[in-house]
Amino acid sequence: MWLVFFKEVKELLRDRKTLFFMVALPILVFPLIFGVVAYFSTKAVQQAESKVLEYVLVGGEYAPMLSEALANSDDFSLVKLPEGSDVTQWIKEGRADFALQVPDSYGDDVLTDGQVTLTLYLNDAGLNLVQRRLNAIVDKLSQQNQQQAFLALNLDEKQQIALMNPIVIDKVDVADKRENWGEKIGGFVPYLIFMLCLQGAMIPATDLGAGEKERGTLETLLISPIERHKLVLGKFLTIALAGVTSALVTVCSMAVWGIVLSQGMAIQLVAEFMSAISLLDFILIFFMLIPVVAIFSSLLLSLSIYARSFKEAQGYMTPIFMFTVVPVIMAMLPGVELKGGWAWVPLTNVALAIKELIKGTMDYVQLVAIFGSTALIAALLIGFCVHWFNKEKVLFR
């Protein structure tokens, strides 16, 4: 078994394409993709914030102060609406960024006129930041009207505060920073790791089964004195090693690039969060991944053995991504916790366990059941893979 394992690893290391996907791609390409996305996202937001918005004001004569504030702002440019034109259609056609309709009941005296409702017409499908920029002006006028009402009622500052917020809830969060951050990102971490393990294992799995058939080396391997189950286990360990290596390299790469590119407080927050996770939790996360990688490796190897060609094997393996994504995404849904039946759902239970380990709220006793059940599934799949490899009609179909 080990002889086959070391042989396959040597061939794996000679394959530049496989090494690229296992090492170079995680170190360079993934951070580059995230960096490009972050750059263009930031640039798009900056352009949306700096763009001068063209607007239509309907009923502006009823709100002279609002009309003046909009006219004096550098963020807005008034567009005149032709008489008889439909405001909604005007905005749909993109002739203005938004339209603001002021009712004839508008007034600055809150005590006399009561609450005023302004109607905003806009195409909110894109990134325009219209309402946020408009609220900056409207909120300022609202505060002025409030102060005038408070003065008319002769209220002191304490009474004003009580009138604006009669009842206030003082929230005391008993969760520490690690639990808060773990809840926010803990569900995404297993999703990322699972996908990377699957991606890293897919290329060598395709080559070690269907690739050997295409090259004609499978027959030579089968007539060797090595037992069939040892051949399978050697190939299985090679695929599992590739999957784990790809995931570890990618995660370490993203962590290093994140620290390098972050500045000031971001580094401090990352350092505080990472330091809060104990070495034991990191080790347990790694051990939880072992049966998951074993499941992926045995499935991929079984499909690769069955396929006639490299291309056919890739076609069989693609749907596995969907079957992997669904249970992991379920672990990210609100209200899904490591309790009851969820603790027995394959892959979902491991994703939830990793999330709890990151949060620091893990009941370590549950890990025995989760690891045991996942390891049992992995062992059954490895057994099936050995059984599959012993069938001549599968190997030479």
C-alpha cells in the first residue's frame, strides 16, 4: 500500500498542472481574484457616492426649505419635468436618477401639520445610494422642525430626549468577541474548506483512475504482485493528501494575504480573534476534516475507476459539488444548530461542529458521535471503492 502511495505521490509532484491547482492557484490566483473583486467593488461604491444625481422635484413650491437645500447641494442636479409627463416612466427611462414628490399638506410646523410623507421614485435595482444621500438632507430638516416644536412646547433637554425615545432597551451582550465573530464567519469557513478539499482531490482522482485507463498503465499495475485492496488504499491516500494539502495551502495563503493587506485596527481584530482560538480547537478542526476528505476521496476514486476516459470522469464528478454545497449551506442558515437531528446529517454536522469550535461554544462530547458517524460513512465508502475496483467489468468497460 505504501509503495503505491509513494509512487503516486512522486508522479503527482512531477505533474506541473496538478501542482499548479494544488499550490500556485491557492497562493496566487484566489487572493488575486478576491483582491480584484474588492478593488472594483470599492471603486463602484466610490463612483456611486461621488456621482451627481439628477432629480425631479414635484410640488417643490410647498417645501421651499427642502427645495433650497437640494439646490444648494453639490450631490444633486435639478431636472425639469415636462408638463403632463409621467414621473414613473421618466425614472424608468433613466432621464433622472430619482423623483421626489412633496404633498400639498407639507409644512414645517410639526405641531400643526403633523407627520409629512414624501414620495420617492427611483430605480433601486442598481447601486445608486439615492436614499442614503437624500436622507442626509431630509434628516437635517426634520431635526430643525423637531427643535422648533420642542421650543414651542417649552421642553428642556431631558424632556426632549424622553419624548423622542420614551423607552430605551439597554442591551448587555453576554457573548464574547470570539463568539460574535465566530457566528458571523464560522459558517463560511467550513464551506470554503470543503470546496477546496474537493477541488484539490478532484484532479489527482481523475488521473489515478480514468487517466491510467487512457494511458494504458492500469493493466500493468493490475498484474503486479500487490493486492487489489492495497492498490486502492494507496491511490486513496494520495487523493486524500492532495485534498488536505490544497485546503491548508489556500487557508494559510488567505490568512497571510489578509494580514499583509490589512492595516491598523483590522490587524488587531484579526490577531485578537485568531489568538482566542486555542491550539486544541485548531487540531480538532483538522481531525474533523479527515473523515470528510476520506468521503470525498473515496467517491471521486470510485467515479474515476468507473469512467472510460478523463473527460467522462470529470463529467461524473461535477455533480458532487452540488451534493456538497447543499448540506454545508444548510449549516449556515439561521436557527440551524448542532442539536437534535442536525447532529446526524452528514457533512452538515461537521460544518456545524467546525462553526462551534471557532465560536468556542463546542460541547466536546458531541465530537465523538460526529467524528464516529462521519468516519463510519467514510469507511463504508472506502470499502465500496475496494469492492468496485475488484470488478473486472468496471475496470474494463
